[in-house]
Amino acid sequence: MSQPTANDAKHRMVPSPAGRLHVVEQGEGLLVLLVHGFPESWYSWRHQLPALAAAGYRAAAIDVRGYGRSSKPGATDAYRMLELVEDNAAVVHALGERTAVIVGHDWGATIAADSALLRPDVFHAVGLLSVPYTPPGGPMPSEVFAQMGATGGEEEFYVSYFQEPGRAEAEIEPDVRGWLAGFYAALSADTMPAADAPDPHFVTRGGKLRDRFPAEGLPAWLTEADLDLCAAEFERTGMTGALNRYRNMDRDWKDLTAFTGAPITQPSLFIGGALDASTTWLAAAIEAFPTTLPGLSASHILENCGHWLQQEHPEATNQLLTTWLSTLPT
């Protein structure tokens, strides 16, 4: 019998509070909901869909609201975390299930964590890729990011840059394909700038984020065809829906006040990349896992791996995911 491939996956639209969400599913068994990050789509899980299906799971990768074929609400606050959590619960129910495992990467990891935190009745286990869990609370996010600029205020952290409506769109949308290629390369292990080069997570005042992207060459995990597909989605939808996630971080901070310091008690998994800033900058969050993720089954750091870990190292990621899933109660 031939092994399943991503081409065997089925595409469907399901109702949600956003309107409709695009879901790509493959396999049968325990439902595993896969949530992508920025700037990606369901396609970032193309290597996991067939692997999970082959291991006996029903894998379902969504386009988060504002991305790909999913609905794109116009209001900025329609992209707050509370709305995204309810989208995920709606997908599970629309697929005819009561509960699911949820796995997320990048922003998707935070969305997955908060889904497990807010809806433990639906999400009985959670896998986090790249971004470790940090409980709600602490200082207001915009204030923290404003202080992260370096060199006497001459640099601005990319999150602050993304938070201003229209600003990042003006940089990205005239050349979506070129910008995505540079952004993916800047955070990939084999193409990221040298350690002594200007940090691509920061913008020079008056400059653009892409000023610090690698000049040429795609990372090994990204083909020209892959890039064409990713770029075509954002050329069609624009970037605002995706960027609105960054523009709701202070709203999320207020919305989740009741959960300040709350741990996630369900079975959990963390996978990070050794060369990913999300792993190194948030090392304290990983060290706090015994308190913040008391149900943690395992925490793994993939060597020679950047931010896009399930695409940079798909075989290792698939093995870690399927091994963890096999330990969960049925």
C-alpha cells in the first residue's frame, strides 16, 4: 500500500464565528487540529498531514481567519484571541467531534495554548511549536515591545512595527513574493544572517524590515513552487487580516485578565529550534514549564533548526508528534 501524501488531503469550508473557515483534512482517528502562524497558511502543515494520517490520526489544518480561503472580517478587533479560540472550537464541532488535540506553530502555538486554557472541554491536549507557553499577565505587551528597541531608540522591534495599521502593508504588498522569500530566509537555519549581522527582528527608524533580510537564495525547505503558492494567497487576500493578530495583543492582555498566571494542565508537548529567537529569547518560559505546563510530556530542541521547524525538519517533527500522540489517553 502506498503512503499517503498531502495531495490526498480533502479541502472543505466549515461555519465558524468568522463566517467560514477553510480546513484541509486527512486520515481517520483522533482529531488533531493544526494551527499555523505568521505569515503562513494550512500549507505549512503539508508534511504533517500525511504523516499523521499514516499514524492513524485525523489531521485537520486550518487557514486562520484572515488567511487563505477563510473569511476575513473587516474589524481589527475581530482578530482578538477570544475570537480565534471560538473559531477552533467551532471547527472541531463542525467536523463532527466533541474534542480534539490542538497543535500550533508560531502565532498558532499561542492560539493553541489559549484554546487549551479557555476551552479545556474541547481541547484535551496541546502541542506547541517554536513559541513556548507564557501565562497571561505581566506588563501590557505594547509597552514591553516599545522598550525592546536597541541603540538608543534608533531601532524598533518588529512587533511594534506590525502593530501600526497600514505600515507593514505598505512595505509588503507591493512585492509579496519577494518579501516572503526574505522573511522566511531571515529566520531559517541555513540562510539566516550571521550572528554579528544586524538583527532582522528590528527595523531601523525610517527603514523597512526587509532591509535586513538576506539578499538572495531560498532556504532548503522552500521550493520556488512553495513560495509561489504562499505568495499567491497573500496577493489575493492582502496582509491586513494576518497583521491584525499583532494589533490585538493589548486587547488580549485585557481579555485574559481572569487567567493571569494560569497553567495549562492538559497533556502537552513543546518543540523548539535551537537557532530560533522564539526559543532563545523565551528561555525563561521554557524553564518555567514545570509550573506553567504541569502536564508536559516532553520538551525538545531541534539542533540546526530555525523558526520554521515543521518545514525545516519535517521528519523529526513528525516523529516527535506521532510519538507524543501515541502516549495520550484515547
